[in-house]
Amino acid sequence: MKLNDKRTLAVLFTLLVITVVVRFGSFGDSAPATVAPSENVPQAEARLQLLRQKVATVPGRETIFKQAAAELETREKGILRADTKAQAQAQLLQLAQSIAQANGIEIHGMEESHDRPLTADYGEVSVTVSFVCAIEQFVNFMAALGDQPQILATNDIRIAGGTDKKKNVQVRLSVAAVVPRKLLPAEKKGAAAF
């Protein structure tokens, strides 16, 4: 054997001995240290009883959660569903036109539209329409508007007397519907008001 091989063997043997000593701890007392319990038996029993009580409430909470989710689903059936704000406003306009048509009223189009947030989860879109009709037709239109499965409301109603012999009235009406908040543009934070 050469001198380099002997040195390499000696270094490897030394590393092996150091590794064994560190790994298996041949220094000092080899008995493992014992750790004192952090709590006594009555405290552990009390903690166990508390955990059992919490576990016992889980099925009841699951039932309440399922009931709440079912009620929320029922209530959200009245929300106007669309992919964009413009589609929601178009649906609302079409709904107002179909209700008006069923009552013999003719709505040609939308004058203006608005949106606003209601809560963190819901918003509101509205369309303003104008039409001329008899007062009975208007009353029937409003009743039919309230009978819809969608959550609808009127924000602004302006009624003016007509000049024709049939005593028709001119109506300008803003109809609003609840939509998911994600359809509305995000509010600008930190923008200064002028």
C-alpha cells in the first residue's frame, strides 16, 4: 500500500469513529432522561371531558350548517344570474318588458342603467324605462312585478297625467334586481372625491 492510501484509510476510519460516537452517544450516562408530565391526572381528565363535549356538538353543528346552506340556496334563487353586468341588465330589461307586455303595456327600451354594491356578496343593477298606460294597467304591472320569483324592486317611480281622452298616464320607472357582487366593478380605494 502506498502512503496516500494509508492516509486516506486513516482519515476514513477516524470519520467513521466520530460518526458512530456522535450517532450512538457513547459519552456520559447512556440512560435516557425522563420528562415530567406537564399536567396531573385530574387536569388531563378535565381536558378529555372538554374534548368529548366538543366532539359531541359536531353532528348538531353539521345539521345547523346544512339547514342554513339549504335556506341560503332557497333565498338565492331570486338572484338574477348572468355572466356580466350588461347581461344582468339586459335580463332585467327583458323581464320588465315581458311583464309590461302581459299587461298590455309597450316598453321600447331602456333609458338608463345603474349598479351599486349592497353587501360584500351582493349588488344591485337597475334599468329605467318609460311608458304610457292606463292607471289600471300600471297597477297590474306593479302587482305582477312583485309576483316574480326574482328579487325585484322599484327605486324610482314618476307618474304624470296624460293629455289624451283615455286618461292614460306617463310613467318613468326604475326597476332593480339583486345580482352577485362579482358582476359589479371593484370599488376604487383611496380615490379622492371632488
